Amino acid sequence: MRVAGSPFVAEVSARVWDTKYRLRGAGKASERSIEDTWRRIACALASVEKTDRAHWESMFYSALESFRFLPGGRIQAGAGTAHRVTLFNCFVMGTVEDSLDGIFDALKEGALTMQQGGGVGYDFSTLRPHGVTALGTGTIASGPVSFMRIWDAMCATILSTGARRGAMMATLRCDHPDIETFIDAKREPGVLRHFNLSVLVTDDFMQAVAGDAEWTLVFPVAAGASADGETLERVWSGSRRAQPCRVFRRVSARALWERIMRATYDYAEPGVIFIDRVRRMNNLWYCETISATNPCGEVPLPPYGACDLGSINLTRFVREPFSAHAGLDFEAIAATAGVATRMLDNVYEVSNFPLTRQREAALASRRIGLGLTGLADTLIMLGVRYGSRQSLELVAEIMRAVCHAAYRASIALAREKGAFPLFRAAEYTQGEFVSALPREIVDEIWHHGIRNSHLTAIAPAGTISLLANNVSSGLEPVYAAEYERRVRLADGELAAFRVVDFACDLYRRLAGAGGRLPPAFANAAEIAPEAHLAMQAALQPCVDNAISKTINVPRDFCFDAFRSVYETAHALGLKGCTTFRPNPVTGAILQAERTADGDKQCCSIEREAD
């Protein structure tokens, strides 16, 4: 149902704006329309410009208008307000020190960050495994998973009221002695519900799996402790140098991999992060070590790093949709990417930071994560089936245009405002990702620097895509033509709305097609896992951060084929893999109205903290 006199096509989109992003004061709405919200955001982000402020405010407004560019939810909700909030969607927190003081200091920092609206990610690999005797006190360690339960309770308490969901990521190394406990942590319904879990999987582990070799579980020898038993040198989380680690036991690599696969097959977690590839492809390989990501995995970050996100809504750049002459305006996409890069860079000057260390880490690199959304709907509007060879070639071209435009804009910003503080030309331009960019871009970086260490990421964009009239989220396929979507309201309650996919609604209005579907329409249940992987792989070469992607499989999908999805993801060079198979533990937020097989449903797209 179109909402008269506004850019909203459906009531649910207007409700999302009203609940999550509309500015209120003293309990009353002070913005009459979404246009007022766009003006507030544009004015706030242009306020840091030293010259041509009015020009940039106009440019920023034009990018926001008609939902062409969708800044991250925290930017839309907080920019230009007097609220004590951060405009960064998520953070990776500092290294958790292996002591009671260190653990509760980290818990406090997480609570302060979440209080201001930021999601958090932690690597719990620094905590001693269960059963180890603590040096000095003689107490027995309870292991990282036991402390994660405290974080989970904190998150539930901080977010017990309000419309914003809690979002946390927990990672653990595949060689930590408590890895099996971590893998099985969410088998029980209701446990660790505020966490996403991911195993940090190394190339050595995958090689051990392939060779059916033993896998060694180790943990660093505590400072001042004698190294009883067998030890080996290993670079551990929280350090860039090798240190002696005690060997706890050896297990079958294949059995451990099987355990990870069985857990995610049964209840959709843990996910897998191919951490060696993340580190190797990191633009700041020369000065930081990454062990965790933001809650949805699209931005791997160092301790106290922040993600500054925004998505280009591709549906707004389709010419003559559903016709024989349908095409994309690549020039406009690139121009929007350039403006969006400047907008996201300006967020650093107008945002609050919950912690001083977060400000310092964020300003040192000035990372941004410019991505896209509405991809599946755009393909439908162009008459291209999701996952086809034509679609893979097209999305690669789109992401290349966004990436190169963003890098060129960031180089121009460096010439105008200076490069990010950690920039070192020789090392930066030797990185695997940067060195693969067009030669002229690499040369420009060498001579002029670059404003932002990283520029591209593909987020889930679930809520902001719903705001933009329910375009398909991120790079995900369309869930269903029509379905029931639950939205969390200001009082914390969930309300159900019947929604129609953007491309399907547009097709019916343009073609007078009644309830018929566009010719290129395909929902998530109809797309093979191989096509999901291929789509992610097509985009990855132009994404310097990472990609949040869920591969949906039906309930009756055989386990061997399921396991091969992850092995194929590693072989394709992806940085991570997440799947969803319908199960009784996690359930699903979305409920399709028109589907032949209720079991073949995708996961919740309301995963990100926006």
C-alpha cells in the first residue's frame, strides 16, 4: 500500500522511519517527514567542511534523496542530534586480559559502548581454558564460554527497553583448548542469544582437515609460569610476536571440522572466518593484527576499531526497468560512491566515541565501509536471474565501479585534508588488495596518500533496506515476493507487517500485472548454494573489508553437501562463510505468505545493529 504524499511505498517503511530514525524531543517528533531527516543528516555531515559547506550540504542531500544512498542506521538516527550516541554501528573491543580485573574492565567497556548504540565484537581466545589453575591465586579457570554468558546478560540488561537490538560477535581460535565447548555453546535454546559466534579458522587447519592430520590445541604459557610439558611457539591473539604455548592435547582435524559443521547444520552457528586470508588481505597488514569482526562479519577490525557503514541503493540507478532497454547508470553510481565516501569520512568529525581508545584507533585509520544494497531487486528489474553467469559479470562490474570511485575520492580527500595517520606509502601500496587496483590508482596513492585505510564492505543492511521501501537487503536474494516482517517498535515490542518485495511491487504497478511475478524473479529458496557462493566470490575482489552473506539451504539439504559449501568457500578465496538451515533452535523472523515449502526459508535478515 503506497503512503500518499511521501517517498514511502508501504506503511512498514514509514513505521521504520518513525520508530528508528525520526528525531524526537521531549517525547514529540520534531521532524515532519523523511525529507527533514535527510536535511538533518546532510547538514550535520557538511558542518565539518572548511569551504563550500553549502555546496556539500546540497550534494549530501541529493545523495540521500529518494534513498539513493543509505548511511548506516546509527548515522541516520544520531547525526545532527544532541543525543549522546555514537554514529558508528559497531566496534571490535580491546584485547580481553586474562585476569578477573581485565575481564570485568572489558565487560564495562562493552556496556558503555552498547549504551551509546554500538554493537561489539570480541576475541575470547586470550582467556584461559576450563580447568587451568590460575597462577598466584590457585583458582580454577572456568573458560571463555562461561564469561561470555556474563556479556550476554549485560547485553540483555542494557537493551531491555527500546527499539534497538543488541548485537555482539564472539570469536575463538580453532586451536584454543575450549574450542569444542565454544562450538556447542548455542545448542541449548535461549543460550547466548545476543551473540553471533564464529570460529577463527586458519589455512593450516584447513590443510590438516584435507590431509586427515592431527590438530594441536594450545594456550600461551602464563608470564612467570614454568612451561611444564610440551610447548611450541605460536603467535597468539593480542600479540604480533610468537610466544611459548603449552600443548593441551591433539585431536583429529577432520573430527573437529565435522563438529563445527554439525553445529552450524543443526542450529546455524558458529560461522567460520578464514582468518589467515583476512589478515593477508588487510590493507594495514604492516601495523595491525585482526582477531575479530563486527557482529555481522563485514568489517574485520583491530582492537578498538570502528565500522563506519553506508550502502548505495542500486535500485535507484536502473533505467527503464523490466523493459528490453533496461540498464544501469554506472556514471551515476560512481558519482554517488564518491559523494558517499566524503560523507562517511566526515562521520569521524561529528561522532561521539564511547571510549577514548576507540577514538584513537578509529582516527588512526579512518576506515569506512561503503557497500551496496538492493542488488537482487536490481537484477530482477534488469531481467537477469540471480546467480546466472550474466549476473556474476554484472555485479562484479558494479562493485568495481563503486570500489574504484571510492578509492579515487579518498585520494582526492587526502590531497585536500591529509592521509590517515597510519598511512605509509611503501607498505600500503604493497598490500595484496591495494597492489591489485588499477595502476593509476596505486600511483596516485603513492604520490598523494589516501584518506581512508579501507573503503568497501557489504553489510546486511536489513533495516535500512526496509526503510528504503523494502528493497532486497545487501547482496542477498529476495526472500519472497510477499511475506510477514516483524519490526521492533519504540517500546521494544514486535509488530507484524505484510510486506511486498520492492521489485515485485514496482513490476505490478508498472505492468498492471496483478499478482504476477517479474520474469527474472527468484526467491532465496530457489537459489542453489553454489550460486550464493559464486555471487559472494564475484564481489570479493573489490571489497577490501569483508562481506556479510548468509547462504540459505533447505531443511532436507544433505550434510555432505552442506559441509562442501564451507570447503568451497575456502577454495574460492572468501574471507568467511555463514549458512542458515531451518532449525528449531533459532527460528526465523520472516514468515512467507506465498511459498510451496515452508521448510525452505532463509534466515532472519534483521541481523545487523542498524
